[in-house]
Amino acid sequence: MSVMASAPSLLAQIAFWVLAAGTLGFALLTITRKSAVAALMALVGSFCAVAGLYATLSAHFLAVLQVLVYAGAIMVLFIFAVMIMSRDETQPVALRGLFLRAAGVLAAGYLFYRVAWIVALEREAEVLSRSTVYPIPGFGTVASVGRLLFHDFLFPFEAVSILLLVAVVGGVLLARPFRPGGGAS
Amino acid sequence: MPGYAYILVSLALFFIGTAGVLLRRNALFVLMSLELQLAAGSLALLAFSRGLGDEKGHVVAFFVMALAAAEAAVGLAIVVSVYRTRKKIDLDGVNELRN
């Protein structure tokens, strides 16, 4: 069975387009909503659609982690922050300095247009044209990714745990009420 | 689907995140847009990982996820402490380091 085999099946195409549209649509909703809660719910939708895209790339372990970590843990964190600071914006986009920011967005848009152009030009390259419908046996499962994590990437894995510990301590330190005089209590 | 379709989706998602970071004033929305950008990066990593048939991209995407969790924790703590001292979280007013 060739990896470069024929056009993807109709079902795979439908799944890809629905998930891609969901990802981008919910992302657009996220950055345009006035209410923080509505934006958060759109963000959850976007992350779930991204997890579906991971699954179509046969990255099953990462898809489950995406739902657990992003749509679960990080969202809970954001919801707590919204509950602490619950006020909607009256003016979502600043008028002061808007010209400069709009120029920045235009420049970024032009950059992404050029990169997309390069990707479209190089779409016949093997790494970009390989179809994702035919699974490689054992690719992206918990067993194989876990084996890689605990053999080749054991040191970075442990370093990430230290990073998370530092982030938790830093978060507690920063979010603690400020006391003049510097008392820890 | 071919890999380049995923790369194009990832590019578009990253651009939406960039627009959110540049245009929104509220620090919460800026952090959400940053999360979108990180997810776009992970998507590109996984697409190339699939195209090359190499699982190392999955490990890097895993690290990106851990990094995003750490970034959200510290970023939201900073936003909460800014809110506590200034009573608002618009980023264009935050330009001083004194307390």
C-alpha cells in the first residue's frame, strides 16, 4: 500500500473541512466577542476542533491531551480569572494607536499571505503532499509517544516538570494580595 | 487530506491569533489569542510530523502544551495583580513598573 495513494476518501475530506471551518470560525468569534465568557466558550470550541484535527493527523495521544489540558485545565483557569474581573469591555479595540496596530496586522497578513503562497507552491513536495488517510501502524499512540518521551526526551521531560513547578510558585506569588511593607504572612 | 491543507489552516489560525494580540485591549483576550497562536504552532508541528512519519514532533507539541499551561498560569496571575492595583485590565494603560 503506497503512502502517496489516491485522493482522500469523501468522509476524510468532510471531516477535515468541518474541523478546519470550526477551528477558524470559533477562533474568529474568540477575538471579536465583547463578553469574555462568550469568547471563552468560543475558545473551547476552537480547541475541541483543533483536537479533532490532531486526531485526523493520527496524533491520538495529543488529541486527548489537547482536550484535557486546553479545553479542561487552562479553560478553568481562564474562567476563574473572568469571574474575578468580570466586566465587559465598552470599547474592545483601542482607538489610540489604532493606525499603528492596523499597520501591524496588515504587515502580518502580508507575511502570512507570502508564506501561504510558498506552501501552495511547494505542495508537491513529499512532506507536504503525503496523504494523511492511511495510518502508519502504531503512529501517535500513547505507547509509542510515551516510549519516545521516556527514552530520548527524558531530560527535557523532567525539565518541563521543573518549569511547571516554577510557574505554579510564580503564579501564587504574583496573585497574592500586595502588602505594603513586604510582609509575607 | 494532504499535509499542506493542515499547514494552511495552521497559518490562518496563527494569523487570527496575531490579529487578536495586536488589536484587543483587554489583557484576558490577549492571553486567549496567545493560546490560539500556540495551538496553531502545535498543529503545524503535528502536520509535519505526520508528513515525515516521525513522532518527535508529537513530543515537541507535548512540551508546547506544558508551556502553554505555565504561560496561562503566570499570565493570569500577572493580569489579576494588575487588576488589583489599577482596577482595570486594559493593556494600553499599563506602562509603568512602579507600584
